[in-house]
Amino acid sequence: MNNSIENENSSGYVCGECGASVSITDTICSKCGADVSEIKEGIQEGQIKMEDKDKTKYPALKLISGVYKLLAHLTAIISILISVFYILNNNGEYIIPIITIISGGILVITFFAISEIILIFIDIEKNTRDVEKNTRTFKSEG
């Protein structure tokens, strides 16, 4: 029997057995009679599903990751433009444009890597939270 709360709705919480709305103060579901006294314990232990709230978790890190991706694209465009203009204005001299393209490419790769590392940390945190939640659910059912 799963006595945990399944999700939150506008009128309170939902019984894990039948899906009926229950209040945080209820000890027994009015529809199926299941013991829902664990609502308060579940809230204290963080057992309520938070998928909707997870979508907005760490918005600043997601924004910073996006900024690094934007910087990578801008760096690529700027290094190419600088190289082309330099070649056109300096009678075919190629050493500076080659250095510009190589250093721009290194910066592009670095910016993309930083962006992905930030996203990896967000994913690790989310997966860790999911594993902990599933472990608690497994232990309460067993």
C-alpha cells in the first residue's frame, strides 16, 4: 500500500491510493479510507513530487550556460570576420588571420565546454535527487 502523497493540487494533496483530494490535516482518506497521516512526514522528508518545481531549478545556471553558448557563437563569427578583413586590407598576409582563427577556435571550444559542464552539474544534481527520492519510495513500500 502506497500511503505517500502523489502530487499537489489546488485543494491540497492527493491520496496515493485512490487519487482523491485530501488535506494536510487529514489522517484518513475520505474516499477510500487509506491512512494519509504520512502527509506531514512526507512533506518534512521531501517525498512530495516536485517535477514542476524542478523545471525552474537553478535558472541562473541555465542562463549562464546559455550566455556561454552565445559567447561561443559570437567568438566564432568575430574571429572569422577579423581574419577576412585583415586578409583583404593587408595584401594577402596570412599569419595574423591564421592565429586569429586558431585562437578563436580554442575560445569557441572553451566556451562550449564551460556551457556543457554547467549543464552536467545541473543534471547530476537532478539525478541524485531522483535516486534519493526513489530510494525513499522503495524503502517505504518494502
